[in-house]
Amino acid sequence: MTTITLKINEKSSLGKLFLEFVKTFVSEKKGVEIVNTPNAETLKVIEDAKKGIGVNKVKNSAELFKQLGI
């Protein structure tokens, strides 16, 4: 089995087109699988959030906007 990692800008028109092609191809052909794998930075942020690190709790939207400086 071969594993290929691609970075695709899913906001660009070419990225959207490519992803749609791959999804269509995968749905028609068995043996090809799309696996979403978060990068190390994302995994760290998820773990920190689970531990409450860097998490701000607010009571309502007004308090949230105040913390954000909006």
C-alpha cells in the first residue's frame, strides 16, 4: 500500500475541484481511502483544550465580546 500526503487549499477553486474529483473517484472505486489526519499543532491544541489550557469561559455573548475587545 502507498500512502500519499497532500496539502490542498480547499478555499481555492482548483483545490475545491481536486477534492471533488478525489471524493467522486473514491466513492466509485473501492481500495482508495481518504484519511483525515490532524497535524501536530492541531493535536496539541486539542489536548490543551481538553486540559483547560488556554480556554476562556464566559457567561454570555457580551462577556465574550468584551474579552475579545470587540
